[in-house]
Amino acid sequence: MGGYPSIRAALSRETIVDALGYIWLHEYEAPLGQGSRWTVFAPNGEKLGAIGTPVPLTVFQIGVDYVLGKRLDELNVEHLEMYPLDRAGTTRPPADEACAVGG
């Protein structure tokens, strides 16, 4: 008899595997002008926590120590941005922006 697995996959707008094999699930887009939330899993599937981007960002790549993506400004002009990534649990955005990080 078949049956259903006891663990169900999370629905995500976007899924990215980073340079170290960690899985990033994009949970939702925040209200206009605010960042978005990602849940991060270790390569073995263990949930590590959540992290937020300081601005709405279309993420292209997540490296060992950076997040690379595209942001649209109020005139819909595209800006390529790279944010430092501190895997101890925080990110350091450019000096003029605040970063929301949660667990």
C-alpha cells in the first residue's frame, strides 16, 4: 500500500541552490519597497532559518559570501546589486540600506 510521505514540499516562488549546496526558498514578495523573505536549508535538508533582502531583489546567484541580483527603482530602471553574505546569520548591505535578517 502506497501512502503519502510524512514530509511535504514547501511551495516557493523561486528555489536556488547556492555555491555550497544550500537550498534557498523564496517565500513571498513583501509590500512595494520592502524586501523579500527566504528560508534556507542545509544540503541535508535541515531547516537553518530565514533571511530577508533589504530591497525587492530578483536573485540571480548566491555565492559563498555574496548575493547577486537585480533591483528595479521607482522608474523601473534595472540595477545590478551585490550584497555581502555573512553565513553566521547576518548580511551587510551597502551603507545606505538596512537589512532585515530573522531566524
